[in-house]
Amino acid sequence: MRLRLLTAAAAGLLALLAGCGRTPAPVAFIAEGRPGHLSDWHLLQVSGGRLALNAGVLPYDLVTPLFSDYAHKLRTVWMPAGVSAKYSPDQAFDFPVGTILSKTFYYPRAGAADAVLKTYDAEPGAPAAGLDLSRVRLVETRVLVRRADGWTVLPYVWNAGQTDAELQRTGDTQTLDLVDAQGHGEKFAYVVPNENQCASCHVTNLRGGTFTPLGPKARNLNRSLAYADGSENQIARWVRAGFLTGVPAGELPRAADWRDVQQPIAARARSYLDVNCAHCHQNTGTASNTALRLDSLGPADWSLGLCKPSVAAGKGTGDRIDDIVPGKPDESILTFRLASTEGGVMMPELGRNTVHQEGVQLIRDWIASMPPGCKTDNTTKD
């Protein structure tokens, strides 16, 4: 009897230690194949009712993020010891083999099983302390891993128990009820893209066909973030963590925050278009044939859409003539397409099934603020 009691006590102690003191396995760089579960990478762990970052994994956030049906996002970066990304002033950083980027899409819960809140973060930024799973619903996590032969993208969909996410190479669709501050719901289909759809945005140079990350650029990362040990500029933190080299002294590029009304409306609008549209609408992108360049680095002339007739035909123009008619948002193709959810009309074509009402209003206000007529920085048309 005494031996049996001692054995039971020892088993209980071992169980307690396993539940409370177990150290998670280190992050795993998997050089080949497509692991079936997000947990295989050991980037994130579900423990104690929270989704937490593993040791050595840094959260990051963008000054102006891509709109994705009002989803919140937890972005992370990890690199093996001894390697670093190389700084670029205007392009995505040159990441070394072994880099793993992740982006977890989630919503604050609104009570019912499929009801989620239509909100923005009160204080934008990746939560360094992780996510309280009693308050949020995890939808998907996209993993981008830099292997010897280039980048591989892997879409993982979270299970109903919110314990792990499973690989879904062909994507997924979930019906959600998006509830606003007044309690009004809007049902929509949240679409997890398949691997080919991911490539349609991330291949920004059609000639080379190279897959590349979109967000981690100097102008998008140049902001402070609240880490577990205090706030710090993200670029400075990447340097200190050994994740980034080649950063020059002095002032670095910084995108405008689209929500900061203290900044010029033109800078805010162009930052918004840069993040949401420029991966296709640039000189080497999938929409290069339109000659519409929407990145924030180009001139504010005809190539930005000012008084530029669209090459799109039929319903995509909404019977409007020019992409942007200065002073007249209701006559501009750009606002028409941003405000649509109809296939063949809406822009961007992927990544959303709802209208970003605040984003559309920003672009409308920007166009309305332009002097009427077609005078631009480099071009004048009558």
C-alpha cells in the first residue's frame, strides 16, 4: 500500500511538472517538405489559454497594414543564429536561408460562435505577450520560409478547439458574422488563399518569377513597438537581435500611418495604396500592363492615375473614364473599384470580401482635396 501511494504521488508530481514547467522545443527550420501542422515549426505555442511566441521569435507590425476583412494580425520573424537579413532602403529586406516569417489572422470574439468584432487595435502593434484565446478567434496562420531554392508559403487553418492549425494547401472558406460597434452584423466569407493565390501577390517581378515577402521593408517597419521588455523602434530591435545588418546612420524611410490625421492626407492615402495595391500595380508586377503605379515612391503624375484613362473595359470602370479625377471622387474609377465586392470589379482582387469603409473614405477625401483639373507634379492635361 505504501509503495502504491508513493507511486501515485510521484506520478502526480511528474504530471504537475509536465504541465507547468515544460520548456517548449526550440523553433525548427524545416528545409524540405510541407509539415502538416503549424506546431511542427514551434514558432507559436498554445499554453494556459494563450497563444504565445516561442523564445527567439520577434513580433513585428507595419506602420500601415494591408486590409484583410478587418482581421487583426500577429506577425513574427525568426532566423537561425549567425545569419541576418540585409537592409534595403526601399525594397523588402534580403532574408537569409532559414528565415521564417508568420502572420496569424484573428478576430476579437463577439459572443456567438461565428460572430467577430469589426474593430481595429486600440493600440496598433503585435501583442508581445501573446493572445488571450478566450477573447479572440484564430482563423489562419501563413508561414513563409526561406529555403535554399527560395521562399515557400504554407497556409495553416486553425482547428475548432484552437489548439493547432492544419496545412490547407488548397485554401479554405469560413462564414463569419462581422459585428460593428452598434451591434449590426454583416455575414461574409473569409477566404484563406491557396498556395497559387499567395504567389499571385507575392511574385512582384513577373520576369524573374521570384516569390518575395511584401511587408518587411524599412518604411513599413520604422516605428516603435511594445515588446515584453519595453518599447523600441522595430528596426533597432532587429539589429540588436542580430536579424538585420547594413542599416545606415541617420534618418530612415518611414511610411505614413493611414489613420494618423495629423499627417498630410496625400501621404496617408499613398501609404495605404502602397501597401494594399502596389505589389501588383508597379512596373514589374502582375498589373504592369495597366501602366498604373500605386507605390508611394513614384511621382504624383499620370502614372498614379491622375487624369489617366483606364485600360480596363466594361463593368470594371463603372462607366467612368479616368482612374483619378482630381476633386471628383464620384467620377474616379479608383474609388469605384475599392468600394465594390463584385468579382471582376473590386480591387484588390484577392484578400477581401468586405469593403474597407474607412480606407475608401480616406481615398475619397484625398481625391476630393485635389485641385480640380489635371495639374500634377510632372504633367498637365486639359
